[in-house]
Amino acid sequence: MNIRKWLLSMVLPPPIPLRHRVYSMSIPPDASRSEPSERLVDLALKAAVRARNLKIEGAEERNMGRINKWPGEHYRMLAALVAELQAKTIVEIGTYQGRASFAMRSQLPLDGRLVSFDVVPWTSVQPVLLKREDFADGRMRQEIADLRDFNVMKRHADLLQAADFILVDAAKDGEMEQLFINNFRRLGLPKGPIVMFDDIHEWKMLKIWHELPEAKLDISSFAHWAGSGLVDWPRSAVS
């Protein structure tokens, strides 16, 4: 049993009895440390329109049914963002079962590449949803590496510095994502990619998201019910 969640449920009984829920807090926009850029607003609007009519083929056959649940889940929005950005280099931090990888790969151009980082192989997370054939054409691969360590991230500098789109979907423990952010700043992302953070409404992600000074936009209504945020990462010098 998760003691923290149990205690929260005692102190703050949920108004709606749901099995899966997250505790959060509403923060007014005038308290934010940054505003969305025009680039983010334009991108989010175009991607939402595209996501409305986009279906990720092959999901049902692999028991990925909720991948096409939209709004509510973020997978169709992810695919739409890749398409709108015409992203050729995508970096994902946190493979897990591979639903996001599968969704983004569906819109990856023939000359594109998608590299998903995790600390465990995708084959070790049950149920296994990806197949080896998803990696067969070389456009998608997994790297086993802990990017919290700057020296590890630096070994992948060429890839990260070429990224058009970065998805951060990791531990949401209040520390890991902040280490990634610090490392991005230290490394430098000269292409100025769009960086998407998942689960920004989870309790331990609130402070990290709130304190980001970079231009950002909460797109949760068109993406993940637990929170999705886009960051217009500034072009920065290479370290």
C-alpha cells in the first residue's frame, strides 16, 4: 500500500470515488514564472485540430486500446505534435511499455529517428507491447542510460543537441525531472526544441513545472488528464 496516498485519502477524502487519481493543486496563471510563446500557442492549436482526426493504427491488436482515447490520453496529441513539427529527431526519456514511442513513431518521417532512453530494456516491462519489428527499419531504438548523470547525458550530446522534440515522461518523484532540466541547460540545446513534460499536475511535479522560467503552456485538456506541458526551449550555446 502507498502510505502517502492512504494518508492523503484520510485527510482529503476524494469527492469522486475513483481507483486511479492524483492529488494536485490549482495555480493561477498570474503566479507563473513564465508565459507561453506565440510558437507554443500556434503549435498547440494546430496539433489539437490534427489530433482530433488522427488515429494510431495497430494499437488495438496490441492491447493498446487507450492509446486512441482522446481527449484524456496524450498519445494522439504526441503523434500530432510530431507531425506538426515535422520532427526528424525525437528523444524520449522514459520508455516504460512503449505506448508513447509507438504513437510518435506513427508520424515519424522515413528519414527520421526516435531514440527512447530508459534504465531498463523495453522487453522487461510487462506486458510487453512493442515488438522487435518496430525497431527493424532503424528509425527507432532504445538506449539504456541514466540521463540524471550529466556525464552520461554528455555522451549523447550530438543526439540531444539535434533534437526537434523531447518527451520527458520519467519518475515524477520531484527530483529526476529537475535533474534533466539542469542537464539540458548545462549541455545546451541549440536547435531550440519543443520539450513536453508529462504528468505536470502530479503533486511532485507541480513545483518543477511552476518554477520553469522558459516559455511554457499547459495543454492538459488536449493531452493527458494528469497533465501535459509544452516548453519552448531556448536556443542555447553548446557547453
